[in-house]
Amino acid sequence: MRRLIALLMFLVAPAAPAAAQEEIVLGLSQDRVRITTNFDGSDLLIFGAVKRESPITDTPLDVIVTVAGPATPVMIHHKARRLGIWVNAETVRLPEAPSFYAVASTGALHEILRQTADLRHSITVPRAIRRVGAASMTDHPQDYIDALIRIRSARGHYQNLERTVQLDQQTLFRTRITLPSDLTEGSYDARVFLLREGRVVSRFDTALDVRKVGLERWLYTLAHQQPLLYGFLALAIAIAAGWLASAAFRVIRSG
């Protein structure tokens, strides 16, 4: 009897409201970047909207956008002065570090992102760098990671763009990321995270293709596939340039 009563109460009880679901609808100003001989960088506009199945909640929404270039191993050297000469005193190898990494957000990362979410999704710049095995090479691996971040940040390869994502009415968002002129070829991963109270509630991933084209691509392919021919070509161009400069100088003097 008790089981029957419990079953009847369960059937007549009002259904609990479904959890609010939010999805990201994303757009890029370009999904391909073509590197030519006169390429001097590019601005990437990332915009989108939040698609909902229920009304907006009172808890504010935050957005984080990341763009990561191809990851490769990195050797970091610590130089020291030995007998008046600067030499590599210690070397640390990091398994992977993105060649380019930008993270843009609606607010300060330490305010809108919990460490557990950062650990799970590798959102911030330090988390994007894999440090497995670095501790076995030095007693201070974080110093080398900080040095790598400092050097690449100065070159514009690592960008921490806090408070640059504009979020309108908790629905529409947009941001702009500047790509440097010396980009590495490959597939660039773009990710967008929606957060509430520091937790990731939704995520969207897409890719951006970066390739050399035209003369830049031809020279790159020639240098890697036929280095001997590339060397002869470079030598011929240097000789021709020297001869033309000498001839122009003689004409100027005779005139």
C-alpha cells in the first residue's frame, strides 16, 4: 500500500522545471588567413550570440574567447656568466607551448573564472602551456614558464585581453584579436566559453586556417623541399642585387 501511495504521489506531482540550456552561435570575420609577402598582420573579429530555451536568469553571464596557434615543444635556456662569457647554464624543455595564444574576456580572469574550470579547460595562458616533465629538469620550472610568457607577450604572440569582450543584454558578444605578422602556419583553435559564477556552462570550438600563399608559399616550399636549389637561387639574387647596386653607383658618379 505504501509503495502504491508513493507511486501515485510521484505521478501527480508537478514536473520539475528543466535546467536552462544555453548554446553559442558563433561567427568569425574570416576563417582563413592568407600570408603573403606584404602580410603585416590581421584583425580577427569574433562575434556571436547566446541561444536560450528559457528566459535569462538573474545570475550574470560572462564570456571568454581564446585563440591558440599550433603547439610545439620549446627549449628555454637560462644564461649565466662563466669566466666572462655568457653561456647556457641550464636548459628546460616544455612538451608543448602554443605558438600564438590570445585570451579575451568580459572581466578580469581571476574574478570570473574559477581555478577548477581553468584547470579543466586550460583557458589562461599559463594553463595552455604543458609543463609535464619540466620539474625534473629544474627546481624552479615556473620561472622558465614565466620567462617564455614574458618574451612571447612582448612580441605580441601571447595576449591577455581582459575586459575586451563586449556583452550586450546578456546575449550578443563580440571582441577583436590582433594577429601578428609573423604567424606560424597551421590550424588555429578558437574557443568560446560561457560562464556563470566562475563555472563553464557552455562551450563552442571552431578552427581558423593560416597558410602562406603566392610567392611566400613558393619560397617556403622551395626552402624546405629543395634547400640546395633555394641556396643557389638566394646566391644568384644576392649577386644580381650587388651588380645592380654597383652599376647604379657608377652611373651616379659618371653623371
